[in-house]
Amino acid sequence: MSVVALFSGTFCNEDVISQKLVKDLNLTYITENEILQQTSESFNVPIKKLVRDLYQAPAVLNEFTHEKQRHIAYIQSILAETLKRDNILYSGFSALLIPQDITHVLRVCLIADIDYRTGQGGQPAVKTITKLDNEINTWTQYLFRKIPWDTSLYDMLIPVDKISTDEIFKLISENLSKKTLQTTDKSKKAVDDFVLASKVNLAIAQKGHDVRTACIDGKIIITIEKNVVRLEKLKKELKEIAVTVSGVNDVDFTFGPHFKTGGYYSRFDFETISKVLVVDDEKDFALTLSKRLSLHEIGSSAVFSGEDALSFLHTEVPDVFVLDLKMPGIDGIEVLKTVIERHPHVKVIMLTGQGTPEDKDNAMRYGAFAYLEKPVEIELLVETMQAAYREIYREKDTHLY
């Protein structure tokens, strides 16, 4: 029996159709939630972060951390291992990570027009449909630069508003019985290659790199997407990582379409400071400080108000804040209190040119890691950040969060 990967728009009767397929074809049902749960447990990453990195645009600091790429590598490695089994029904758009050359996977996408979908969920469903469609589109654009309903992504695109559930089941069953969908030695080999490529991709991602990997008969193909200053050095490092994975017999390299124009390649160093948010209402100061930190190989971003700092937390949580004390609107102390209350592991360095001894006492009482005065020597600020990071990793080691 072949494998079915079921993709569905919101309110397109996925539950009814999937349950009928599972029951009548005796398939093992593996949902996306189950894949994410296993990934979360295996790699100690919260499920909400995995979902965010599947269906939302990369966070601001992802340029430095490559966290999205790393989390996708985690998910792919779990998904690949499940493909060793047969008689499976997958649901969820994460299954688009399965390569097209695994020919015994039937990819089925359920669609319907907006009027039908709204009728299934009621008028309040419009916002839900729009939101989830946008998230799926973010994912398919990230993977393929295509919309979710592009016919090239699937073997079957089925309009559930025009075909009955029984007819849909019959269509899927008939296609599964076709010779081209049967498991063959070649398609099994493609699964083995996918598993091996996923292991290599995982090993490379865990070393902080951002490349794409594929595999053909045990030969790993690494695609570099961005311009590289020292290309041969990078290729040597990537090859050294790849050959440590059992089963790899050769490594080759290719280049993506934006290799010469897509920015410069950088590896994330887990031992360097890379998730810093500078918060200061003096825009020029904040941008200049962020740039100077980058010269010290510290990944940072800047916002220019307390309100923006708290909004930033909705999408990403920096490890270190460099926070101005005196700001119009929500001031530094209020930001500090909110950050520490919501994320007690975050280290906040207060930075001010207008503070008083009482301000310093308040900042330290509410959980600031340090209190520095402007103008601050960049070397002192970097040393303070390094001390903050050391404390963060000590807390991680003792499982405080």
C-alpha cells in the first residue's frame, strides 16, 4: 500500500475525508500535530515555536540565529523517519517537505471556494480562513515561491464543494491502486536518500549553517544559496560535517539561483551573542549602537519606543535587552517589569544618560542585569553582554527554564 499526504484548506472537510480513508483503507493516521509533538520532545523546542517557524515569516533576528532553518531541519528529520513505514496517511502542510521523487506518496490537496468554506464555519470563519490561508501561503512561498494551491505541488487538487465525499474517496482509492503509485525498489531507495539527507541537514543546521541538502544514492548534494567570501573554506567545513553521518559516501555542491545576489552567507555561532534588542527613543543612537555591535559580531535589532519593544515580544524573545531608561510613553522601567514578568530568563541591561541613584535602585530591584550610564564604552557594554550570556547558559544548565 502506498502513502497518502493530505493537504487541506480550512473548512474543506479534511476530518471527514481523512477518517474515511483511515477506516476503509486501513491506514495509520499521522497528523502534523503528532509530528510536531515528537519534534518538540526530541529537540526540546516548544511546539508554538515550531508552528511559528512553519507558518510565519522568519523573525527579525533569524538573520543571525538561523533558528527557523534549524527548527525545520528538526521537523524534517522526524518526518523522514516515519516514511520508513507503509500504509500511512499524513495530514498537514509540513508534509510538503517530502521530496517529489518519492513516487509512492500520493499528494492530495482539498480545496473549495470561499463561500463554501464560510458556510461550513459560519460568518466568523472568514477571519480564520484568511489568517490560516495566509500562513500556509507563507510556508509554500518559503519552500517553493508558489501559492499553496499551485497544481505542481500535488498529484490531485480536489474541489470538495463540487464533489461528494464518497466520490473523493473513490478518486483517491483508484489513484492509489495505480501501478505508478506502488512502492518499488526505486521509491524505497528515494526514502532512504531522504532519510540520509535529513540526517545530514540536521547535523549541518545544528552547527549553525543555513544550506539545503539532498541525496542521490548516498551522495549528498549541498546547495549554497548566498554569496560566500571564503567559498572553499565553507565547502570544506560542510563536507567535514556531512561525512560524519553514517551512510554518506560522497559530497558535492551546487548553488541556488540567488547565490550571487542573495546577500552574504553567515554561520550562526552558538557561543556568540546573537539575540539582542536595542530599545532607545533616540533613533540615530539605537541604529548606531546596533551597527557597532555587529562589528563585534553581535546580532542585534533596534526599536525606538517602549511600545515597539513590547510588540517585538509577540514574535520573538531576545536573550538580552539594551534598554533606555527615559522614553516617552512606556518608559524603560515599565518595559523592564513587563519583560521580566513574562520572560524571567531574559537579561536586561539598562542604559541611560539621565538616571538617578533612585532609578538605579528601582532598575536593579525589578530585575535588571546591569545598569550602565551613557556614554558607555562599547567594550564595557560587550563585556556586560557576555556576562549576561554566561548567566543565561548557567541557568539553562540547571534547568531553570
